[in-house]
Amino acid sequence: MTSSKPADRFALHRATPQITADEHVRRRVIELGEWVMARDRIYLDKCFWIYLRGARMRVPSQPGASELLDALAAGVAAGRLVCPISDALFLELMKQSDLTTRGATAELIDELSCGVTLCHEPTRVATEVAHFLHANAGHSVHPLEHLVWTKVPYILGVQHPVATAFSEDEQLVIQKAFFDHLWDFSLSTMVGTIGSTWPHSSSFVDIANRLNRDSAVHAPSMKSFAQVYRDEINGVLELAAPIAADVLHDMARKALGPAAEPSIEEREEIIRQCLGLLRAAIRKPAGRRALRTLQIGALLHAALRWNRKQKLVANDIFDFHHAEAAVGYCDVLLTDGPMHALLKQRNIAIERDFPCRVMSSFEEATEWVRHRIA
């Protein structure tokens, strides 16, 4: 473990100039991933955090919220479980305009999450694609589940400070020490520092409206759920194919040495081939589990589109992101009734590939937690 004293951090990093900033980040992530995966992981959506916050503040809340809060707190304190969050949960928290209740929610999240979050979705997708390609190329890889966690200061990604006034070696020391410094910042400290400056508007409203228009245009051609799912998964894999092309290019450069960058035509052909590779992979259970964020998202969007009477709203997109994070990497997802019902649809068959249990009942969740920590 890295020392918490700034002087010790600087001394350590000056003594290890061969470790790059990116490699240092990777080591901390893997160390955290091993810690997280030694515990049961229970993911709560926004509603459950609000209910538990109400129980903590002793204001009227949902029946059973206090019992679940006590069970979760006991499990976390005993080192048996953790309640990680995600970038979607963070963005929903920052939408709360009441700074007092927002701060109280953040303090509760700090306690039950231990500062742990899944890395933000674009990074998670890229990690899944890279892990799939490296594993299938025969490379020795860490378990995917060890590579997707971070601490809340990096919930929206990692950026290193650039201090050009210092030498290159000293700048590397500063970058690694600064990363360690922020690593242990609490969510409550973050939201307190941000205060009321965070914008409350969300791009998800525009995204939902656009997707609804697209769905209406294509609704007459929808003949089966399987067809709608294929459309959805093919669409997201088209976005993942350039990531795969970059990964393969990097693998080739490390294996064969520097080479000329491919032409536009060559890169387009590589992307096309990568798309074919990903489409073939997703047809198999191992491929669906490897590319789990894309797979879960495609299933959910397909299920909603297949229900022609239902319109997508901004909050649905947040719920989908919660499910993509939780179902892929957690043991339990606590969510509201509608999302619970959606995930349990026979068309989706989410349990076919992922063992995450979906719950919407305080009583069921409390019983599960108590059994696990008994």
C-alpha cells in the first residue's frame, strides 16, 4: 500500500522512475480490484440511496429502509460487503439541488461504498474490449473484474497534471504523487467543494428524444425481439470497433516495434474486420460476458423499443447505465419496480449470462444481506 504522507509519496516515486504514471494508476486499480472482489458487491440505484439516507436522517422513509441500512452498515464494517457506485449515480447525485440532502447522501455513500466506484462507462467499455482481445491473443491478463474499479475522485476518468516548469522526471513524480493524494478523497469532500456550481441540466433529455424519434421511424419494420436486439448490438459494436482497432495496433507495435500509421483506407478495413470479430464474439456466452457493458445495454434498449407503447425518458437512460454497471460486476442490484420487471423479462434472459440478483424489495435485500454476513 502507498503511504498517506506526502513526503513518503514523493520519496517512493523518486525512487521508482521506471514506473510510468499510467502503470502506477494500473497498479492501484488492480490492488483495489482485488480488494473489491473479495467482498459481496451490492449496487443501489438512486432511489435506494435516497430511502437509506432518509432512514439515516430519521425522516419518514420506506418501510424496511432502516433494517436494510443497519444490515448493510454491519456488513461493510465487518469487511464482508461493499456498495460501489458508478458515474451514473454520481451524475444523479449532482442533480440534487438541495445541498444539505446531497451532502447527507454523499456521506452515506462514503460509508457504504468505502469510496469505491466502477470506472466511467467509456473507460469500462474500452477495458472490456482490450481485455477480450488480449485474452484471445494468448496474453497473460488479470481478471477483468480486477480492472474496472477506481476511487470516487476518478469517477469521470483520470487526468494527470502537467507542470512544464519542472523537469520531465520530477513531473512524473508529481503526477504519481498527485494521483495518490486524490485517491483517498471522499465523495462528501468532493460534493462540498463543488457546491452549487455543478450544472443541473442533462444531455440525456435530448438523447431520449432522439432515440424516441428513431424508434418511431423504424417501428413498422420491427418483426421480432431478436431482430431488434441484433440492430441494437450491431449499433453499439460499430462504436466499439475503432477501439478494437486501436488496441490491435498497440499490440502490434509492442510485438513488432514502431511501424507506419495505417492509411485512412487501411484503418477503415481494420475497423471493418474488428467489427466482424466483435459480432462473432457476441454470439457466444463467453463473448457476451467479455463485452458485458455493451451486451446489457443493447438488451435493455431492445426491450424498451420492442414495447412500442413505452417512450424512453431521461431517467430511463440513467437506469440503463445503473444496470449495465451492476449486472456486469455486482452480486445484487437494488432497483425500482419497473426496472426490476424489465430485467426479468423472458426476452432479455439476463440471468443466462450474468449471476447478478435483481431485487426491488427491502425485505428481500435485508434477508440476503443478513444471510451473507451471518
